[in-house]
Amino acid sequence: MVDNRYATALVIGSVLSLLASVYLSVAVSTQHWYQYRSLPASNDAMNGTDLQKLRENFKSEEVDENKYSEALFRLNGTLGLWWRCILVPKEPHWFKQPETKMMTDCEPFTLPQQFETKYKHPGNSSNEEDLLRTYLWRCRFLFPLVSLGLVFLGALIGVCACLCRSITPTLFVGLLHLLAGLCSLATVCCFLAGIDLLHRALDWPEGMDYSLGWSLYLALVSSPLQMMAAALFIWAARSHRKNYTRMTAYRVA
């Protein structure tokens, strides 16, 4: 039998774990981790042609980091872990019209792009490799997958523990959630550190501004939720074990 206090802790921990998983899944699948705001593009034909070319390059799967970053800077882009988006007009000859309706045009990062090598000067493959940015870019893609995988594994162990009517495996479930929370936090840290290093390596367009997006905050919130769930699981497992040991010793005595 499980004491009501421990059962309540397990239920609350499970709810927190579920919320954290939903938040992290939504954050990973959306593109609002980082947002750029720039001055409106000029309507002259030369600049319009240049921006059209920038838009075409942005949609290419083989576009380098420098070109899609320039598009993000100049076309009010948003950046996520798996997506990059720019704000463009619907009309094909948009640079000839003073006012037009805008739409969001998104492109996914391919798997090779997620593991591509970064350079000191972005887009220049003949330059020196930037190992720090390379591994930050890869880790910010892998860590959320590891986090969700650990939570899923913890859920499987928890179901098995319920079927076996044992609370002992809950301690291991708590440790898995603790590691998952650390991975979620590491995802945000790697992303922000990588973006900061990229900004230092590139030239900023005049009048551009940036801000953190709501997707990043969802990922940031998921980390303490996973850690709180871990604390509840670990407390329930250890407290129940001590209580069971004392009851056994009392009966023996």
C-alpha cells in the first residue's frame, strides 16, 4: 500500500511532467525562439530585385548560414530549432507596390544543416572552423530530443511500477526527470550562446532590432517543471522506503 501523501506527490509529479513535455514539444516544433525586426524594405527596383534574390536563396536547401541569416535580418525573420521564417508579401512583384499583404514563409532546417560545420566567418567554407558554434548548434538540436526521450522512458518505467504495485522504481524515474530538466535548460543555453556568437560574427543591418520569442520561454518553463516533478518522485520514493523500513523493523522487534 502507498500512503496518501506519496500517492498525491506521484500524481502531482506526473501532471507536472506531462505539462513540461507538452511545453517542450510545442517549443521545439515552433519557430518563435528568436525574432528580428528591421526597417521596411525600400520599394525601388534595384533593392526589390536584391530582396527577391535573397528570398529565393532563403528557400534553397543548400543556402549557407550567411545568406539565410541576412534574409532573417532584413525581412523580419523568426528563428527556431527546426524552422526559419521570413515575412514576405503575397504578390510576386511586391517591390513595385507600395502596400501589400504580408505572409510568413518558413523553411525547415534539413538534417545535414543541423549538423553542418560552422566557420569563423559564416558562409565562408575556406575559413577557419568555429568548433564552439558547431557544437552549440548541434547540441541545441539534440538536447530537447534527449530530454523528451528521458521523460518517455520515465513514463514507461512508471507504468511498469504501477502494474507491479511497487514504488521503488520511482526513484529512478525522478533521476530521469532531473536529467531531462537539465537537458531542457541546456537547450536554451546552447541556443542563446550560439545566437550571440553568430551576431558577433555578422554585420548588423541598420535599424534592426531583435527579441526573444515565446517558444524559447516555453522551453525555459519546461525545465523547472521537470525538476519539480523529479523532486516529488525522489521524495516519494525515499520517504516511502524509509517508512517501510521502519515498519518492518517495528514488526520484527
